[in-house]
Amino acid sequence: MTKNYWDWKPVFHMDPYKSALLVIDMQNAFLEKGSPLEVPMAREQVPVFKKMLSYCREQGIPVIYTEFCIGPDFHYKFYWKNAEQRGLRVEAPYCELWDGKYETEIYHELKPLPSEKVIKKFGYDCFAETDLDSVLKSLGVSNLIVTGTVLNWCVDSTVRAAYHKHYDVTVISDAVSSYDHAGGTAEDWCKMELNLIAEAFGRVVSSDDAIEEMNSFQQQEARSI
């Protein structure tokens, strides 16, 4: 296959009445300048997140956040076997992702509202060892709008899990990010991941196109009444 993500025809449409916005790990550890785990691209995308958050809140679309963190009673050894090699440890005060530290808090420009769910997780997949699936089911969500960082770590893991749990997955192309590592640039990783997701696991659309499609869906619904 040689298609780019924008070449694929949609196999489902974004129904705002059955959607939720998932904001993955947009926390200080990844967005603060100079952080050991900094993802510069994520910080550059903050205006896009503000736009998506504003739209979803205005339309009554549920917003769910995740925070990547660990604690003395909140970690699973299996996930952390290689953590120290990546500059992470499960012991305080060394771990940059220790639960309750500044690094695990959502970035100040994207703070959740008091009514919005924040899920703490210690794995890459937002569904693993969390109540995300039950929360989505209780809200009647079938279309999961995915944003956040890091695209080829937590976002990818979550998209694959959501697909296998039978959610229609829509990834917002300008609201997911990566960083230079493993022989690839942030841009390389994003292109490869978005093309793969569009081929196998869901839709990939820009924030503007997502908003336009959901507005169009609402207008069609209104005309049919």
C-alpha cells in the first residue's frame, strides 16, 4: 500500500452525539520547555487542542483526559522492566512521572473542567488497567476522537485497543505528536503512524475537517426533524 492517510475514503461518519474527545497525556512532563521528557511538537499544538476543547464543550461532547503517572501503589512491574534505560524509575523522587508531582499535571493551558474525567494510567494503552472502556460505554460513546502525545507510544497503543473494542476511532492529525528518536524525526514518526492508522485502525482527519463534519452531521439531523 502506498496511500497517505488523507487518501482513504471514510468508512464511518463522525456522529457528535455518540462521540467523546480523548486527550492523552498532555501534561507538564511532555509539554514544559526543558523537561527531560519534552515533546516540543505537543506544545506547538496547544492552539489546536484549545480549539477542539472549546468546540466539544460547546457541543456537549464529553471530554476525557489521561495522565501518565506512577506511585508506590500505582504501578505494574511488567510495564517498567525497561523504564530505567529510558531515564525513568518507579522510585520517588527520581521518576519524572511520579503521581502527584508537577510533571504529571495537565498543562496549564489545557486544564480539565471540574466535571471532566481525568484517568490516571501507568501503561501506554489508555484502556489497560483503567476504567476508560466502562466510562465510554456509560456515556453511549461509539466514536472515539483521539488526540494527545506521544503518537507512536500511548496514542498508537490506545487506538489499536479501541479498534479491537469495536470503537470507531478518529485521530486528529494536527493534535497528535512525536519527538526525534530511534533513528526517526518527529515528523517521520507522525507520517508513518498516521498512514498506518488510516490503513488499518480508524480515520485520520484534521481538526478543521472534524469540526466541519460534525457540524454538517448536526445540520442534517436538524433538517430531518
